[in-house]
Amino acid sequence: MNPFPEDIFSEPENVDPDTLANLGPLTRLAGIWEGRKGIDLNPKADGPERRAYIERIEMQPIDPQPNGPQLFYGLRYHIHINTEEEDTTFHDQVGYWLYEPATGLVLQTLAIPRGQTALAAGRAVADGSGLSVRAERGAMNYGIASTDFLEHAFRTDSYELSVSFNADGTWSYVSDTMLTVRGRAEPFRHRDRNTLAKVGEPTPNPLYLIRQRKPVAGEPA
């Protein structure tokens, strides 16, 4: 059965402009975060390499986003990672976390400056302790797109990210990317993990701030 309405053009009315109040399972991700105990396991010519890394993530609320009758609330994010021993950026990533209140759908979009993008989908854990999303190469809805070189040398077959919310206000993640590395017989599980603590609060989304500044009817401007 098609879950979508026949009217694909009409947008929801009376949408709450306060994104921070409508993020559902993404609420605990809003803000600025740092983690200094990240671990990366990646493929090298001589075998797997284990690297420790330092991570900063900024997640800021965006205005409500309608697709016709569909409505998302979300966070725009930027991840920057480096290591203690190098000044060069180890990893950089931008994208959006999106939540659809009507269905509980959670999405993560990601783009990295090595010529790769993905759209991963999932849902929150029923007890609110975390969430997970997944994308697969070749999928027409929640898939992965890469450059010709990456397809040739380090083909990404799947991506999965699991987030756990901790009692002390931190959150942790495990990211598993399954790679087919040219010349290797077995797939390689590229794994990253870290725990992040909040170092800054989020800034409310632009539409909400505009509505807050507008005078109430009957009051002087």
C-alpha cells in the first residue's frame, strides 16, 4: 500500500517554528560537542591502522522543512577531526540530521570532501536510549554515491551509524563502513567510535527568532 497522500503539493498549516522543541530523538544532539578519545580503524597497504583522534561537532537547528505534505525538523552539522600528532585535517564532514514527527523517520545526510555523499535512514530506539541509521550502495532511496576512483579502489558497500545517549549527558557513536578494497579478498570494516561532551548550546533557528521578535497584536512595536 502506498503510504503517501494523493495531494503531493499542499504543505502543512500552522507549523510550529520552534525546531528545538520538535526534534524528537534528535533533541539530545543539538549543540556543540567535543570528544578527545576517538578511535579510527582504517585500511592501509601494510594492514589495518588504528588512529586516535580529536573531534568537534556543531549541530544547529534549521527551520522546518516541508516536502509538500511531508514535514521535517532538523539539525545542520559540521564535523571536524584531527589528531594530536598532525595539524592536517583528518576528517571533515557536513550534512543534516532530519526527523519526521508524523512517522518517526530519522535521516542523516552526509558529504565528505573526498567525493562521497550518502543518505542514511533509520529510527530511534524505542526506549529513547539511542538511534541508528543505515545506507547501502545501489539503493535508490537511502544510498551512497562515490567518485570513480573510490568505486575502483575503496568501494563503500554500506554505512551504518549507531548513537547511544548516556546518563551523564554525553553521547557516543559507532560508525561501521563496509569497504571492498581493491586487491583484498575480504571486505574491510572501517570503524570509528567516540564519546562527545557538550561545550556549547545551540542557537535557535532563524524563523523562530524572527517570530519571537515580532510584537503581539495590540502591543506597541
